[in-house]
Amino acid sequence: MLLSDWYLDRQEKRIRAAEAAAEAKGKAKGIAEGKAEGKAEGIAEGQAKVYREIADWDRRRREAAARGEEFSEPPPGVTQNGSE
């Protein structure tokens, strides 16, 4: 093996190692971004669900008031005995 062959082989190994490291770093970054995006979507879905529950509760409350009935249902998120 000539010195030039050894040097080229060594250089190729370094290039492959750098490419593998860059790929791993890219995957880690992609996973982190995916988790952050998923978390944001989950929070948005949760907020939308709560808003729908509140709107439904308010609609039922207004309908009961229009009929002259007493409305004793607690708002969403509040239990009857006040515990969480």
C-alpha cells in the first residue's frame, strides 16, 4: 500500500464519519421538531375541546334561562363538590 492510498483511505473514513454524524444530528433535530410540533397541535386540540365544552354549556344555560328554568349545572372543569 502506498502512502497516497493510505491517505485517501483515511480521508474517506473521515468523510464517512462526518456524514454519519451529520445524519445523526439531523435526525435528532427532526425528532425534536416533530415532538414540539406534536405538542403544539395537542395543546391546540385541547383548547378547542374546552372552548366547545364551554360553548355547549353556555348554550344549555341560555336555553334554560329562556324557558324560565333553573340551571344548576356547573361550568366545565368545575365539579359539584368543588374538588378537582
